[in-house]
Amino acid sequence: MSKRSYAILGTGALGGFYGAKLQKAGLDVHFLLKSDYEYVSKSGLVIESKDGDFTLTQVNAYNNVKKMPQCDVVVVALKTTQNHLLSQMLPPVIKDNGVVLILQNGLAVEEEVAKIVDNVSIIGGLCFLCSNKVGPGHIHHLDYGQITLGEYVFGYDPTGITEKMRQVANDLKHAGISIELTEDLLLGRWKKLVWNIPYNGLSVILNARTDELMSYVHTRKLVEQLMYEVALGSKSCGRIIGDSFIQTMLDYTVKMKPYRTSMKIDYDERRPLEVEAIFGNPLRKARSSGVDLPQISCIYQQLKFLDEKIRVENRQNV
Amino acid sequence: MSKRSYAILGTGALGGFYGAKLQKAGLDVHFLLKSDYEYVSKSGLVIESKDGDFTLTQVNAYNNVKKMPQCDVVVVALKTTQNHLLSQMLPPVIKDNGVVLILQNGLAVEEEVAKIVDNVSIIGGLCFLCSNKVGPGHIHHLDYGQITLGEYVFGYDPTGITEKMRQVANDLKHAGISIELTEDLLLGRWKKLVWNIPYNGLSVILNARTDELMSYVHTRKLVEQLMYEVALGSKSCGRIIGDSFIQTMLDYTVKMKPYRTSMKIDYDERRPLEVEAIFGNPLRKARSSGVDLPQISCIYQQLKFLDEKIRVENRQNV
């Protein structure tokens, strides 16, 4: 079995789930927690999963990266709204020549990490996961769980399949996680945005589930138009997303169970929204190539308004 | 004093207010009512107004156009969502060679009326009025009240100032209503949309007042972008709206008291929204000239979703 050690930065619905799977498979895993630190230190993690429930009665829990050992793989499982903390959090916990595995939504997060750490590999992971944190240290995994991995190098040039990717993929597969490898991380990220941009955005703005957006003719059409704008943005980065991929995403969503998107859950919980990673960065990437995405821009500005109102509320409630 | 008789189709916050002013000035006015018919027949109309309260203890009230006398001027003061009724309502009540005065928001409503009635003049009125119906036959006039009048001819060619416009304007002025005349109704209608499209649309979608939309930087910017798209639509009809007009509308709104738009009031009351008149018709006009307005289109599709949901609710509640 692998000797690689894992640090999980952000032990929530996503980081808690994948981290627990790794520990259950026998790997050496270290969890960073915030509000649940006391509880998880004493009681461990409970995973309720469609693939089988399990409990970890003892986990290595930390409330400060400086107390954590340096690890071979550092999994960034925070919301991107917390990424301003990474410059403080990453350097103490990553081994020289280690891997930063970024399990976040959106675009350009690897670029930000590359500015913080040297002499490490940066791997982006696109998670197709439906899970919620239902209580302290208590995670409910509802569906899916697959991760697509791709390595980042400067400028997002395609890397092919690298040795580091294989190593991390083997650990994750060993933990029962379905893994795909991509030679082109940037294409993978744009493809994920084809889904995330219309559904995350409109679900928040229109207070709607995916099935409602698809059953009304005008939002069904708007979703499709937004997907085509994402493909335009992708093209501005030299990555082609074909019509058939868009049609597949539409058909797939029609067949899905009614789904509350991750951004809608954040919004309902009055948490800051991942607007910049999912909307702002793609818009800026496209604009830097002279490409305007007016409907995504409209959605972005609407979300920024709603997000700002949440942040104002939260400041007032402190 | 004028001998012209007036029929008011739709005795709500707008039709009730202007109709009562005309009757108070001594004109012969006939009111069509629906839900308030019984009450107003007995008790008349109460106008609470910043320009002075007044009561009309007796009014000519009707619940059916067929019982109304034919009038010289028929004021269409329904919501545009009711315009499918006009083909039944207008012919019985309009005198030959009379005037249909359309006090509605949006674009292209005169074209629809022109298909219904012959041998009449059609005048469009752009109302800058802030009033609410607060109870049966009880109207609260909060602010403004000015009307800009322009005559419609086929194709919206500018008409200059016509004799019919002057006659109607004189009656309205005599009733204490501030009147402007425009030689170009279509330009007037597009100019009004510069305000209505961003503020009506975003106030509903984002659950916001005008002051909130203007105080957050991203919605402030989106409002401005939408205004420029309206100007593009206007240009596609050969009508030029300059930057300075847009800047004036922005400045004017910043200085306004916090305002709940008419569409937001309809939305909060779960009434059907005037989406087609204010958004759909301008989009179709521009598209017929090959001009795409992507951000207005985005807002339109969002509003159609919200409007459809209201209509579904209302059908279920019948």
C-alpha cells in the first residue's frame, strides 16, 4: 500500500467524504477542521453513503495547519471563497516535491496556488459528487463521487498523463473512488463549467431546482444559450467543446433527480457564493482573448449583487 | 369646457386616478370595473393624493362594456397582460372618429389596437406616475403624474403634433395633469424602456428596490449595460437615444426615493407580469432588424420563468 500521507484542508461535505474514504483504505490522513474541530477530535467522522455507511472513531484532527505534519499530498477542499487563506495554509503543510490536489470548482484556481508554492506538483480534480454535511463530522453522500484528475503546468498547456497523476489516482482508486485522468486540465475545467455556470447561477437567481429550470421552456432555452457561451469562452482558450457535449449535458440533467445545486445550498445557508471562481474567472479569461460573454456576464452581475448582500448580512451578524 | 366623453377601461391605480381627475374637472367620465364594481357603484372613488385628497361620491360605474355609452375618448388603462380582451372591449365603446388613448407600458401596443378598431385615432400616453390601489375604489397617488402623448400611425412614422393630440391634451391639462406632446411616439416609448427594462426586470429577479440596485456596484453596472442595449434596440428602429439621456436616467434614479417598481408590485401580489409588452416586444422589434440584445434576452427568459410560475399558481388556486 502507498506510504503517501494526505492532508485534507477543509473537512466538509467534500473533503470529509474523500478524506474518510482514504483513511478507511488505510492511508495516513490528517484533517484540518474549523467549527467541527472539538467534536471530530473526540468522536471522529460518520459517513452515510449510498455505497455503504461507515464510521471512523478516531481521526487525526487539527484546527491549525502549523500543528499538522508535512504531507505528500495536500488536498484543497475548501470553498474557493476561502482561497485567500491558502497563502498562509499551504506552505507549512506541503512536503518538498509533494502534490497539491485542488478539488474545487471553477477556473484558474491552480494558477493562484502556483503563485504560493514552489517545487510541488499541482493537480486539479473535477469532482462529480453529491454530498452534504448534515451535522458536525457527519456527512451524507447522496450520489456520484467520480473525480477527473489533470495536472497543471504554467499556461495550462496539456501535460499528458504524468507519474504524479498516476500515483494519486492509484491511492484514490484504492479507496474506492472512481477516477478518470485527463491530459488537458483546462479543457476539463471548461467542460465542467458547461454544467456549473447555467445551473448554479440560475438555481440561485431564480430559486429553482434543476428539474424546474428544464421543465420551463424559457429557462431550458437560457440554460442552453449559457452553455454555448461557455463553449465560446473555452474556444477563446483554444479548447473546443462540441455541440454534442452540450446536448449530452442537457439530456443528462433532464434525466437527473431534482437537484439543488451546491451554490443554491450555499445561498440557502447564507454562505458566501463561489461567484469569482465559477463566473468571474471564466469571464476574465475570455475577455483577455477579446471574447465577450454577455449572458454569463449578466448572471455574474446578478450573483455578485446577491453575494454582496449575504456578506453584508454576515458582517452585521458578527 | 370640453364636451368630450371619456371611457376608462380599467379603474385601477392608474385609470382610476386619471379618470377621477377628469371627472373632478367636470368631464363626462364612465368607468369600467371588475372586482370593485359593486363597491364603487355605491360608494364612488377616493383619491388620496400628494396634490390634495378628494372623493367622488358618485361615478358612472359599469361591469360590462356593452352597458357603457359610446365615448369620444376611450382610455385603455388595463395591464397589458389583459390586452387579449381588447378585441371584445373596444369596439362597443368607441365612437366613430373617436380617440383610443393607450396608457400602458411597453412597445407595440398601438399596433395591436390598430388591428381591432377602424376610423379612430390612436394616441399613446407614457405615464410617469407613482400610485397604488390601496382598497376598493381607493387610490393612493404618491408622486409624479405627468403624461407624454404621441399619436400612432402605421409603422410608427412620426406624426408631428396633431389636432387630436391637442384636444386630449387640453382635457387632461384642464384636469390638472401635466402633459408633454411628442412628435415621435416610438422614440418616446423606447426612451421609457430605458428606465423600465432594467429596473422593472431586476427589481423582480433580484427582489430589490431601485436604491439597492444603484448602491451595489455590479447591479449599477448591469443597469447601465441594459440601458445601452435598449438604445441599441431603439437604433434598430431608426430612433437614436444618446448617452446623455442614459446618464440622466441613472442620475435621476440615484436621487429618487427608494422605489418599488410596478412589475415588482405585480410580482409581490402574484399577478401576471407585463413581460411581453416591456421585454418581448422590444426584443422582437430589434431582432426583426437583425439586432440581438443578449442581456435583455437573458432578463426576459428569467422573467418568463417567474411569470409562468405565477400563472401556474393562479390556475391551481382557481
